[in-house]
Amino acid sequence: MHKLVIKPFAELDATDAANWYNRKRDGLGNEFLLALEAKINAIRRNPKQFNVEYKGIRRAFTERFPYGVFFIFENDVVYVLAIVHTSRSPKIWKKRK
């Protein structure tokens, strides 16, 4: 697997989403984090399988939850830039690098 760096804003994105889901139903946030972890592991195994969306930034969708993981892959390192709900504006992740 490739090395992984999760940027601070992406960590905050994940925490905020998990907290929101936990407020909806106890334990649902943990289920979200498990789905997110599974998708990040898939990205680490084969980052090039995901399409480039914008200026070298790729996107992978989580299973079950409507979130995209936005990342770049450079020098054998996966940099996760944002974890964003699919209904949110792309301006959020386009500014991160």
C-alpha cells in the first residue's frame, strides 16, 4: 500500500460528518468512519483506479454514505485533501492542495 497523509481539513471533514451521523442515530457515525476507512484503504492500494476530477485531484465515493474522498497521488504518497458530501459545492475542495 502507498503511504497516506490525511490533511487537517480532511480530518475535520471526517470528524464533522461522523458527529452529524451520530446525532442522527447512535453508532451511525462509527459506521460512516468504517466505510471511510475502507475507501481510503482501497485508494491506498490502487489510487490510479479513480478518475482525475480537477487539476490532478482524484475522487473516490464511499459505500453507503454520499461522500467523496478527494485526494492527490504524488511520489507514491496519497494525500487526502477533503471528505465532502456529494451535495456540497466543489469550491470546498478545489481550494485545497
